Amino acid sequence: MRNVYVLGIGQTVFGKHDSLTVNDLGAFAALAAVKDAEIPPKVLQTAYCGSLYSPPTPIQSILIRLGVDRIPMYTVENACASGSCAVHLLYRDIALGACDVGIAVGVESLSAFNRKFGKGLIQIEGDLEAKLGLTMPSFFSMMCNRLMEKRGATIDDICYASVKNHKAGMTNPYAQYKKEVTVADIMASPMIADPITVLQCCPQSDGAAAVVLCSGKYYRKHNRKGHRRPVRIAGSVISVSGAQDASYDPLALDAMIRGAKDACEMAGVDSRKDIDVVEMHDAFSGEELAAYEMLGLCNPGDGVAFARSGAAELGGRCPVNPSGGLLSMGHPLGASGVRVVIELARQLWGEAGTNQVRNAKVGMAQMLGGVLTNVESPVVAAIQILAK
């Protein structure tokens, strides 16, 4: 397989964009990415889009605004991992020699979706467990309670990622929330599913992100940003749970553990020693705490100690979500999987500003998809390893 490089990135500010359509948001991000790549849009050879609730054929409608047509275009859906899957499929096309340059876009307008369908629970039709009350917040509340029971986590530990990531969002120009919070603030906010409160939940958002990927040959010929060290996708894995995982332990999700292990093996890196920075799915504060173990950043059972040591903070051994994560950035579902990849590209290029991880060489991007109600909605874990 051929090496695949990041040539350009672009995104909107995440937040509420009531006056903008999915096509507006996607076209903004796509145009920003090709401008960053310093290539004309017409040279794109294929395109993928990750989105859950967009109208039909969003990528065609987005790219026609850039004058791009008559190339293969695909829209993929895999819950919160939709954008990650768009990146993965483009990566495979280039790695296998099907094309030399293409774009992956992730986009969502939850404002438009809510105007049309209301603000009820998103898409639980056909999902037995969700109808019985096992929704996303209730699943992650069980994860938090398991952390307290099995790992000795305290409420301060459960709130840790929210405090850390809201602080990081203060200095990210693309973040939806730019306000620090304390544990007292978090626990004083309305209860959602004990012990999860509002300030432990990521906000729903509108936004888009895009990345231009290319082959090594194309990169050497067309890269015009000599100051940037080449950044490649060294590993990319989509891992799905099976029916045998129906009685899973929320602190040991097989799809995430297996996906991280396989992606690191593909990239030839050791998750405990070589990963310098992680951008991941922190839809709920306790989720990040549990993920430290599942992603292999520390030994099983050591996630709470990893957090308490400061290892996950900017300046620590392996900063996690220095962008502010979903908790500060917001979560336009289909866009987040692309955003975490471009956040890592910024880090490895040294372009993350105040949120820069010093001497970052290898990064891990992770997204978790599915309604997480086991039997009728298997878990999808998407992992990408970027390296320079």
C-alpha cells in the first residue's frame, strides 16, 4: 500500500448556524481545505462525505459550488464515526492506487434537523433498548458509575475531562464554548443521568470540516508549503463490535480496544510510548476517563491514575483533546471525525497556537459511533494514526 499524506485542511467554526444550510457549511470547509492545499478544486479525483442528517447527495451539492463534478462522490453514515469513515475510505482509495488526490468532508446542521423534526431523541426507531430507556446519556452514566465502583473514581475524576477540555477551548478559535468551568459549576448544572450533568455533555452543533489527502508522488510534486513537515496517515482502522459483545463491559469496549491495537500495529507504534497527542470522542466527560485505558495510553485499570498524574493535560506525557474536545468544540455529528484528523495535522505541523503540544510527532484520532445499546446497534470505533 502507498503512503497517504495530508495536503490541506479546512473547517467552519462550530456552533449554531441557523442561517446556513448543510451545503453552505460543507462548501466553506471544502473550499478552505483546497485553498490550504493550494490546488484548484478541479484536480480532485474523488470525494467522500460523512453525515447523518443531511439531505440526499450532500457531497455532490457541496462540491458543485466549487465547480467540481463528474468524479466519484460518496456519502457515508456510521453515527458519530461518519466523518472518520469518510477519511478512512479516501485513505484506502489513495493507498490502494485508485486515485492520487481527493477530499473527505464531514458536515452536519443539527439546527436544521431540529427545526424539521423537533428536539426529541435522535433516531431510536427500531432500537429496542433505546425504547426501554437505554439512551446515550444513560449508557454513559453506567460507564461513570462503573468507573466509581471498579476504578475508585471520585466525582472530581468524572468531571476531570470537562474541566480540562473547557479550559482548552478558551484558546481554540474554532470552539463553540469558550468558558472555563469548575467541578462545583458542573455538579450545579441540571442532572441528566446520575452522575452526568449538563456540563458533562457535549453540545449539539452545526459545522463542517474537510481534509485533502494525496499520494506520496502527488505530495512531492504539488506540496507548496515547504515549511510544513510531511504528515501521513500511518494507520486507519474501522472496528465494529459483534453479537458476542452483547454483554460488554462499558470499561472495556472490544471495538475500541481492538481498533486502537490494530491501528497502532498498522502504524508500527506503541500506544503507551509513542503517541504524543490524542483527539477523541468525549461526548460525555467520563467517557474520556474510561478511554485512556481502552486506547492503550496506560495499563488496564490505570486510567484514573493517568488522569490524576496530569498526563492527559497540555504539558503532560500525552495530552488528550488539547483542542477542547467535543465538550468545548461542540459535536456536529458527521463533522467531528474529520475535525479530529485535522486537529492532529495542525499539531504535527506545529500550527496549533496556544494549544500546541510540544514536539508532537505521532497522534491518534478516535471516534465512537452507534447508539451503544449493544444488540441492535453495534459499536463502531474509528482510529487513525497520523505521523510525521
